[in-house]
Amino acid sequence: MAGLAIRGRCRPHMILGFSTDRVVLCMSNRRVSHLPRILMLVLIWGAFAVKGVPQTSVATDTVEADAFAEISPLIQAAIEEGQMPGAVVGIADHDGILYLRAFGDRRVEPERVPMTVDSVFDLASITKPVATALSVMRLQQDGVIELDAPVSRYLPEFAENDKATVTVKQLLVHTGGLIPDNSLKDYRDGDETTWQRICELKLRSAPGEKFSYSDVGFIVLGKLVERVSGQRLDRYAAEHVFIPLGMSETMFLPSSELRQRAVPTEKASDGESWICGSVHDPRAAAMGGVAGHAGLFSTAGDLLRLGQSFLPGNRDRHPVLNRETIDLMSCPVEVPRGTRMLGWDHRSPYSSNRGESLSDAAFGHGGFTGTVIWIDPELDRVFVFLSSRLHPDGKGSVNGLAGQIATIIGNEAKK
């Protein structure tokens, strides 16, 4: 087990600080606001481009380390049960990291490699809120799209087969009436044919009538971002979301340096090599690794940084979204069988990984590969759980475990 429990006291004004024993950064809005926009982005990127949080360190706050002592035995038991080979758990408040530790192994086949806190994970469906929904909300904020507008206003070809009234907002909360996943055969003949076949899909239910979690809906949203911005989703998200937030280790199509720290999922189709540093989701893979529903890779440190940006004390200085847009994105939306937020889970059939003690303000998301993030503005907490439950045999299960840890975090925050 490797990790740290630290608490920074950096109170930044332009962007939040990411506190480790390698870097503490505070930047003042007033002192840098005169810089050209592109230079500011470069400075932010460089300042946050830490090559990974230290793999081992001594806790600097024993009280806070002890507050999370229940986490370790839960994870060790899950590893012994074969639910995953290892995990990284991170907890933060608006002011710094409270807990960041690696457990077990990054991989166990073909050889054993220890997990480190800077390991790079395939986020799977966490792509939906972090890349796609944040991009959509930025475009909404900039007046480029309207959430209540039909998707067909921006993608006229999508109107085929009675889909003309499906709105952007309905896709964000999975009430657009689309099928969860269309056939893999639809993705085999190139991007143009893939998009044509998605546009040809028929609705399963009337728009707004049912909640049905849909990868297809977020593939459409990814296409929407591309069409209205003129940039492919990966490029738009990098420029307008990840770079401003200092998320230097978050990207589609990870770099060779990040792939060296990547956590594998399952064996590839050849039955010999492992999927490692390339997307596990077969539809995203067929789309070249960039899709609105899956394909994003990241680290615990970057996701904690993202979550901190939504907490009190930071959200008024958010470098991507203004306060009005954040409030809109994090407002519960009633859907059949629960509530969602725009791009995020809230309380739905997919919320078992949120536990029992987070506040009603909490929002988050899970990923098929074994990844979880929850952000609780009321309790001032961010929870990140990253694992590869699919390695090595595809049989692991971690949502219940993540929910138990979330309950511990919520209870600690209420003390």
C-alpha cells in the first residue's frame, strides 16, 4: 500500500491549488488577469503538470488519517475476494487533499506490478460528465446551444425516425427515448456510416417518458459538441475544460508517458495481449478512442482537482463554468425512477456507489471499468475511487465497496 494523507491550506483565487509535498500553487486573479488568454492557459497547464503525486509519504495529519482508517480493511478484503487487483482512493475538501492512497496491484497478469497513486485509469462512463457534459455546459454558457432546444436544430440528420423533438437536456439526463446501445455492427464501416446508422435508430419510448441509461445519447452529444464547436470532442474538452482546470493527465488517446502508468482491463481480442492504455469500451474503440460516452483516461489527482473546483470556496472562481452554469448543472432533475443532474448521477438506479451518508447536494458517476467519483458541495467533500475490476478475468464488482467508502466519508464530514 502506498499513499499519503495531506491537507493543504492554499486558498487560491483564480484556480484551486493542488497540494502535495511536491507542489503547492496559489494564483491570484488580480495578478494574472492581464495576461493573454493563451498564455494563461499555458501557465496553468505547466503549473499543474505534476508528473504524478508521490507514491509514498508519511501522513502529515494523523487525526485525519485515522478518520479514514476503516477504508483500508474494506479494500484489502475486496482484493482478497478477487473483486479487483488494486485501487486508488482519494478524498479532498475545497482546501486540499485529505487522503490519497494506493492499494494492491496495478496488474497481476502477465506479471505483478504494484498500484501507485499516479496510475492512469480508463474512466469508462465517467467520460460522460467529465468530458461530454462539461463541454456541453460550456457551450450552453457561451450561448452556442440551448439545453431545451431539439438536438435536430444542430444535427438536422438526427431528426430521422421521429427523433426531431428529442432535446439536449433529455440526452443529458437519459430520458431521450434512445436505445442503451446499438449493435456493434453499426460501428464497423467508418465514422460516416456509424453516424448515419445512429441517426437511423428508432426511439424505444417517447422523449421524456422513461429513464433509460443510454450510451447512444452521449455519443450523439459528443457529435453535437463537434458540430457546433468545429472541434472534435477530445480537442474541445482539452482546450476548454481540462487545460483550464489544470488536469494535465486527463485525455482521450493517452500519451506514451501516461500509457506507461496505465492500468490494464481485460485481454484483447487476440486472446494474448492486454487492453492497456487504450479504451476498453468496444464502441468507443471502434470510433477511434474518442466518443461522448467512453474513452477518457485520468488519474485520481486530476479527478480530485476537478471535484474541488465544484466545492464552496472554489466554484465562484471556477475557470470553466460560471456560478449560474454550475448551479444549473448541479440541480436535481426528476426523471422516472429517481433524479439525475445534467450529465451526472444523483439518486437513480445507478447510485449504489454513493453510499448512505452523502448529502442531497452530492452528484457523481460511475464507470464500467470500476471507477467512481462523487462530489458533495454541502459536506465539502470529493471522493474518487479508481480500480480495474475487469482485470484479469472480467468478473470483479466494486460498486458496493465504493458505496461503503462513500458512507464513511459522509459520516466523517458530519462530525
